[in-house]
Amino acid sequence: MGFLAPWFLGGLFVIGLPVFLHLLQQHRSVPLPFSSLMFFEKRTQSSVKHRRLKYLLLFAMRVALIALLALAFANPFVNRAAAGGTDGRKFILIAVDNSFSMRADDHLNQAKQQAASVLSSFGGADVGQVITFDAQISQLTQPVNSAAELRTAVQSIKQGDGRSAYTTIAQYVKSLAQSTPRGVEVHIFSDMQNSSLPPAFAELSVPGNARYILHSVSSGNAEPNWFVESVNAPRSVYQAKKTRILAVVAGTNTEETVADVSMVLNGKTLETKKVKLAPNGRATVEFFLPDAAYGLNRGEIRIASHDKLPGDDHMYFSLDRKEPGRILFVHEGRQRWGAFYYRAALNSGADAGLNTDDVTVDQTSGLSPEKYSFVVLSDVGTIPATFEQALQRYVQGGGSVLIALGPVAAIHPRVPVFDAAITETRYSDRSGDRFQTAASVDAGHPALSRTNGFEGVKFYQTVKVDPGQARVLARLTDRTPLILEKKIGEGRALVFTSTFDNISNDLPLHASFVPFVEQSASYLSGIDQTAADFAVDSYVDLHSAKDQGAAVEVVDPDGKRPLSLREAASAQTLKLSREGFWELRRANGRHELLAVHADRRESDLTPVPKGTLELWENLGQGQQKTNGPNGAVEQKQPVSLWWYFVLALLIVSLAESLFGSRYLVVEKQAMVRKEAA
Amino acid sequence: MLQRFLDPSVLGSISGLELVARTVVDGFIAGMHRSPDFGFSQEFAEYRAYSEGDDLRHVDWNVYARTERAYLKRYRGETNTQITILLDVSASMKYGSQSVNKMDYARFLAAAICYMSNQQRDAAGIIVFDDEVKNYVQPSTRQGQLARLLHAIEKAEPGRRTNFEKPLLHCLQFLHRRGIIVLISDFYEDPEKVIKAVEPLRFHGNEVILFHILDPQELRPKLNDPVLVLDMETDDAMEVTPDYVRHEYGSKIDAHVSAMSDRAQRAGLDYYLLNTGRPLDDALREYLTIRQGRR
């Protein structure tokens, strides 16, 4: 028997408290009134003799209470032979690593062979289970005692593209060990990648009735490996110009070398470059893709290497060449500066994929906004009723509108489409300092994240709008709303309470103008500029709020449809479980090509150091090995007696309460008698 | 049956001293013949030769006509004695280990004596004292005397320390006529001193009776633990062990009682120890029986 927290035994000193209460405290000299001291003589009795323990039972209970409390905290345990250790009945867990790195040098097949050989010693009373692991656990069998079934499961293990993490297997073993009374033997068959170890080694610990047996399939040496680390390519291309593509190639455990790096588009190698790589270094390669074909293009960056893991010598990217979207820019006939600055900002940035159609208010009567990505109303006065109605229907149906308010719009009491009251117009003299600046800007909003808070922009004229239910994204120093957003039906509207020219403000002259125009345009048009490359085991959203229930067509890298019809209509997300190109045809008709690649941490083939492997094998809390009577190794595990002590503590505390209250009554009665006397 | 009610605790629960006294004395009378000392007052007692200074109203003129000698006719009533009760109300009298403390017991005793005297047309009076005279009711046979006495007894509350000399000296000033003096006290004083203080009363021809009231706990205290004993009169404290109480205290109090008794006997005083744990009428009866036998 031992204690897991022996320092709590110091609490036993508190036993002195009941001793004090019962032995010393009880000796209270309560004066006894008496007629006369005439016949008394002073006598002092020895301190030991007269200090008798009172209420022995209560005293004993109190001492027991404190002792049990201290012992419970000290967490006593006894060593008991492990469940699987004495009777030979074991739970054998075969855990095979099928992560991406196991593609190297036929490691997976070696692991399967080793697993099969371990199963040859599988006893009739044993129970076994076969699982594979990368970042997640896949159970290939339930716990069974059939060696043949386990062997079949081992043979059926397929290569995966995920990233291995040994923490997952430790967590699984923990839950397994708690649910089975047997001793658990965890056989791990893996290439023992150092990058798969958790940051804290303690995360690999398992209960006492489990122990690791590690089977490494790697040579134990740090194998050199070159790989394409990342590719930076735009998701969509709108113009017939060369597209810049950046790739990073790297090596681990490598010597200095010169490698051929190629760009391949739709199976055709377009360009090859020689790249010099430093030892264990990385290099950036720049390619310019000539005019790509319309539609979805499958691109790939390859590095020519002769290492043991060819799977990471390429990285996919997708490129969607399409026509740019159109923006309907509506302005008053005599105010063209706003359109000028807006168009200039839109064209000066990266390939935004949007062009503007400038129209005056008079020209809008017959226009349908449906064919535009979004509509800009730049300080317009009265717009034709038919166009306003069409615009409202457009926004209700999911379209977007950007409204800039200037002196013309301020004549009207309400903001068109946005339906908010204009309460006031403010003018400031340019010669003086009475201009406003932006005070609070929601930098987390996708339309404003790169505007740098409109720093230094002077707003001379602003139109004060009652925000009502609208969300205020930016305010001026006098708390006047500068940018407001409101969701209308399925669409949304942004209101800029100044203009895009440099009359009401000097925004077009500042660096924040172009990002504001670009980001607001992307936001309102719904163009997703994020790259379409994902790591294996990432998830993509299949349904948006608008197209719930509509089927999404998914095609995996093998050209098969991994989702059933029901799943295609109901699944919210899709797990990209394999490397390659995944095609998605969404409910709104949008066609996407997703490039999926293995996590590049798998490319580092540095194995776990030998010493660490030995430490890992010896993990298992409090596990002890002793020699049995017949010389055989007998495993012992500590069994905590904490619960028993707590139970006894409860019983004793209950009894103490009962007896204590009884004695209290006796004391009270005695006191009452004394007082009466 | 009546005896059951005469238990001190029962007496203590009876409100009104007159009722208590009547209960005690009626029970006592019912069980006893008339006492020669407390006879009926209208009964003829004796003739005595006239001497100078005697009241001529008491001369039996019939005898004078027949014998030409003047004789005074005396009735028992005229031989009635004057009873003065000296009630000690010192702080120590407050002690009691039972429902009735020594003070209450002394009150009952005093009330019983007063009631009995009243029944016998004896002139009873009372002096209440601790270290000085607290109250004095002159002995008398007037109407309402019993009520006055009982009121004085009722009002008597434990006071300070006992000092026999001063009140008894005072008592001597009041007592012009010989009679019976009943001293009720717990006598926590040196017997020598007590007797010395009381003796002068006897010299005047009074008959002195000492009723020594003690609680059972005072006679045989029971202690389980060492205890700090607090003197009720002086407030002095002393740690006392059960061992001492068990082995030495008893002999000391016995010696004290014995000394009191001896010294009283030698001084011609009547001494009687009253244990408050004992029924009052029972104790009185016993005392009177002894007293009768002594005469």
C-alpha cells in the first residue's frame, strides 16, 4: 500500500484538535456557587489525573473523521496484479498508421506485414481490434477474438492522405482501457514521424492497464525529401493577360541541389525552371501563366526529385477563367467625377473581375438590374419609379446595392431602396478646419478591413441618416454614421453618407479609397477571391442559407460521386479526405474546382529519436513490473482506495453528527440544571 | 397522604406563606397532643400570692373575701410565652441543591412557628438579619399579627454576610420580656463565636432554640470533577477536588455540627439540625417530641 499524495498525511496533525477539545477544553472551571468555603481546602489535582477524556465515542469518531480525511486526500492505493497480467487474457489493439507519409518506400505494406506477424501470436482467450489512424481513428473491426477476421482487416487497410497525430491513438487507448478490465497491448505500426508527436509528451500517456508496443517501419534514418510546399495562384482570372503564380519548393534532410520545377496546366507542361535549393532549404519559383482557356483549369507545380516520397513532389491548383462581372453605376448627368474615380479605383487594383456600366438617372427607366453583379447609386436624386421598383425586387431577391449620398440625394427625405430617413446635411468650409474625420471604423467587416480606418480623409459634406435597424460600420467624429449596412430580403445594401468624387471629401486622393472600392465591390458582388486549394481532411460548406435542400453535385479525384442523393441535398459540409481535384456544382449553378493536397508536415520524414521511442514504450501511469513466483514478469497496477475512504468518511461524519447532537442536548440540559441551581 | 404534600419541593410550589404554614402546622397538630408549652390561654393555671406592684385587676376577690388574703388568679393564657424568631437572611442562605433552597426552608419554618404561636395566642415576633437587622416585628398577640409576621417573612430576601453579634445585641435591646427565642440560620461561623453571641439571650432567662438549616449537598456534597467553588457571601473562589470532598469535607461538617450541638448543650441552648431535604413537619414533629421528652 502506498499514497499517491503522501504530503497530505501532514493533515493527521489536525487530530490534535479533537484531543484538545475533549481533553483540555473540557476542563473548564465553571465556578460552582456554594454557601461557604469554611470547610473547603484548596487542592490542585494533577493535570493528567483530572483531565480525563470525555465522550470517548464522540472523540474517537472525530479523530477517525480527520484521519480519514487526511488519508483520502493522500490517495492511498494498493498494487494489484494487472487484469491482463495474471490470467494472460489481453486486449490486442493493432493500430496502423495510414497517413500520407506512409506512402514513402512502401511503408504501409511493411506495416501490414508486421501487424499480420503480431497477430500470429493471438491467443484464443485474447480480444483484438484493428484500427487505422492519421488525425482520426478508423475502426476496421469491432473487438473480436477471431484472428482470421483481424488479419483480413489488416490486409484491407488502404493508404490515406491525412496527417498522422499520435495523440489521437493515445486518446482512443485511454477510453478503451477504461472500458475493458483486460490489459491492453497497443501495437502501433508507423513510420514514427517526429512531426506527428504532440508538443507535450504527456499527452501520449495511457492508463496503467495499457502499454505501448511500437513497431517502426522506417529505417530509423532521417530520409531526404523534396517537395512543393505551397502554390499561390488566383482562384479566378478575368482578363486575357499573363497570370502570376508563385510556388515554394523545399527540402528536409537534403543536401544542396538543383531541381527542375515545372508548371503543368491541364496535363500539359507549360514551363520548367531550374531551382537551386540550399541544404534543408526552400526556394520560391515564379511562373507566368499565359492566357488560360475559359472554364476550370487544373494546374500543377512539380519538382523533379528521386526521393522516397514522390507523392509530395507536386501540388495542385485550380484556375477559373471567366468573363468579368458588371456593375451598374448610376449617377446624375452633370456629376461624372464620382463614376470616374470609382472606375479608376476598380481598375487600378488586382484583377477584380468587375467592370462598370455608367448610366445617368435618365437612362435607367428601361434597365433591368438583374444582369449586374451589383448596382451603385452615386448621389442620385429622383430615380424613375419603374427602376426603383426593379431595384427593390433585385435586392429582395439577393442582389446588392451601394448608395453614395451627396448634395443631390440630400434634397429627398429618404434614401432610395435603403428606406432610411435623411435627417440633416452638414457642410464644412474647405478653408477652415471644420471638417470631419472617420472616428470609428469596423475593421473586421470584409468591405473595410484594408481601409486603415480612412486615416487622414477629410469629410466636408455628410448626409446624416437615421440608422434605424441598419448596422453602422463607420462613424465620423461627430458620431454621424458614415457607412451603414442593412440586409433587405435576401440581398444587402451599403450606404456611404458622402460621395465618391473629391468634392464632398478627399477620399479619392487617399490610399484607403482603392481598397475600399475593391473590397466593397467583392463583398457586394459575392466574388470569392480566396484560393481554391485545401489541405486533406479540410471541410467545405456545401449549402448556403439560400439554397438549403438543393442538391450539390460532388465529384472526387477518382471521378466518382462520394455523396448519395440524400446526402447531396442535406449535407452541410464535405470532408476533403483525399488529395487531388474535387469538383463541386452548387445549387446556384456555380461550378468550382478545389485543389486538395496533403498536409506538408507529412513531408518531413525525420523519425522520432530512439530515446524518445523508449520513453514512449515505457509510458503507462504507475505501471510496475515485478518478478512473479515462477520468474515470469508480473504486471502490477495501483488500485486507488480513495472511494472507500470517502465512503467511510461519509459514514463517520454522519455518525459524528448524530452523536454530537445527542451530547449537545445532554450538555444543554446540564447547563439548564446548573442555571436553575 | 398529607405527608406527600409536605415535601419541601411541594411546599415550595404552594404560593402564600400562610397556606404553607397552615399545611405544616395542621398536619403536625393532627398528629400530636397539645404541647404544654403552647397550651390554650383561657385555661386556669394557678393562684399566686399578691406581691407589691401586681395588678389589682387580677386579684381574685372571692378568695380574698373567704381568706382575707390577696391571691392573683392566673390563666394559662397569661403564662403564654413570647416567641421571637431570629431569621438569618445572609447570602449563604440562598444556596440550595433542590427546588427549595435554605432560605425558602427557613421561611417555611418561621411561618410555621408563627402560625402555631398565633393558634396558641402566643405573642410572636421576628427579627430578620444578616450582618445587621433588616426587619423587626415586635412580638404581639394583636389582631393581624400573623399577617404582619408572614409579610415580614415573605419580604425577607437573602442579603450579605452573617454577623451574629450585631443583630443579637440589637435583639437584646428589644426583648424586655423573657420568652422563647428561635434562631434560624445555617451557622457558617465558628461554633464558639455563635454560642458566645447567643449566650447573652439565655442569661436573660430566655429559652433559646437554634435551628441549623443545611442543604443535603452541604452535608454530603457530590462532585465528579474538580471544580472552582465560589463563596456566596465573600465571592472568594477555591479549587476543590472530588477527592477532598469525598474524604475530608464530610468529617469537617460533621465536626462542625457536632461542635455546634455540644456547645449549645453546654450553654443550655436547644439545638436542632434541619436538613432541607427532609419534610418540614416531619422534622418539626421530631424536634417537638425530643423537646417534650427532655422536659
